[in-house]
Amino acid sequence: MILEKTKVEKLFSLIENSSRICIVGHKFPDGDCIGSVMALYEFINSNYNKNLSVGFDGKIPFNLVDYVKQISILDDFENEQFDLTIVLDCGDLDRLGKYKCIINNSKHTFCIDHHKTNTMFADINIIDTKISSTGELLYHIFEAANKSVNLKMAEYIYIAIITDTGKFAYSSTSSQTHQVASELIEIGIDISKIDNIIYNSKPFNIVNAYVECISNISFYYNNKLGIAKITNEIVKRNNIDINDLEGIVEFIREVKETEISCVLKQTSENITKVSLRSKNNIDVSYISKKFNGGGHERAAGFSMNNSIEETEKMIVKEFIDYLGE
């Protein structure tokens, strides 16, 4: 891939010449966000003596907790001043959540991302909307700068790639993506071990919550649209975090007739988080942007100041042009 040499050089120049550095990702962090942040953290921590902070707004998913044990997540940050803040896998300032204020407290800001809805909010931005994941983009940045990738960095980057490509199944996966994975395997990562931790480690209470949600999926437009609802009752009854059920949106997409899968998460009484996935060339980011959300053509999301029931009605109405008979 082609990267702007001046931007790559500027990134590593800023890292080398900054004393206090903060690395942050988007709120409700997923595998690409966490993998990318941790890969860059490992690179800086292994090669420089810096005052280094990391910010994740939201609970770390249960299957990724082991990968962030080595760090202390920044909590008291409102009055912190940084020489450099690097934002990964985040398309706009609001997606930084509580860490949004850090941007104004930093002398320099740099964003590395692959979302086509990115608003170019940082001082310098490296954005590639055609690449599979921020993790893959970060690997190419290291490669362009002739920076070596150690085993830990390779593990983090691989996690970023497999979680954002559905284990290389999504349309964003390219031959280049597979080539990067091959090079990570050559470095020495254990792909079977990583796969078991990420995909085969659900506790029983989370599995039970999956069963509840799946058994109550609603289908519309001759099963072309499937909607699952994660309510506060399900979360409390099974003693889980609402973000422990990320895989349900992918499960719905596995239905043969379903072209759009949707999961509604009741984050409070009148706030609902919407996750969308699609197949067959349907662009769900178009709907997401209408409600100040972001994402990709096949995977997008946003939040609504409505109850979960009202949000479901709105979603069904919005997709009538795509799916209505």
C-alpha cells in the first residue's frame, strides 16, 4: 500500500521528541481498537523511555481482558497535559467518549484510522478507508518506517485484524490482509491460542444471555432484517456487561435470507445503542450517518435518545427503502 512518507516520518518524529504521550481508542473498545492501541503501546514502551498513558472509555470485553493486564488505564485525566496524543480506530471526537477533552490538552494530535466517516479531527491524520482494520494499517506504518514488530506487537495486530474482518470473512479483507497475517505468523504468533481466547472462552452466564437474546430475535421484510434486543433485564438477570454480547449481530447475519442484522442495546432507560451489519452490498453507514453515527458500509453504529422499543420501530421504518416490498 502507499502511505504518505512525510506523515509516517512525522509520527515517529513526534514520538521520539515527546515526553508525555497518551494513546486512546474509541469508546466501547472492540478488538481492533484494543489490538491497535496495545500494539502501539508495546512499540513505544519497548523502544523509548516515555511517560506513557492509555485510555479506554468502557469496559474491556471479557475475551480481551488478559491482553491489557500489563497497563493501567488512565482515569484522572481532565487536568493532564500531553505532548502527544495518538488516537486509533476512532472516526470523530465524540467517539472518544470521556477522553474527548484530552485532544485540547495535547500539544500535538495524530489519528490513525480506517473509517470512511472519519472527520480528520487530529492535527495529522493517516486514514485508509480501503484497508481491513486499523491494526493492518498500523502494521504497514511500522513497515514503511522500517520499525521491527516484536512478538507481542504481532499478537495485538493479529487480534485487531481477525476481530475486524470476522476472521478474514468480510469484504474488506484483501490479499494484502492475508499477507500481513502470514508475516505475523512468521514472527511466531500462536494463532490457535489466540483463536481459543478470543472466540472459545465464553462463560456460562454469557452463553445463557446469548440464548435469551437469540430466542427473541424479530424478523421483518421476509426475514431480510433481523433485530435482537439486549435489555437491562437480560443484563441484570445474567450478571453480564452489555458489551459481552457483541457476537449476536454476527449471528443474525448468518441467516440465509437476512441482509441486515441489527442489535439494540439498552444502555439506559431512554438511550439505545444500535449496531448494524449487512451483506449483499447494502450500505448501513448511510443510515448510521443520518443519526450522527459512523462506521463502514457493512458495519456501522449509532446511539438514539429513545427507548429500545421506539428505536426498533425507527429502524424498521428506515430500512423500508432497502428492504420493503
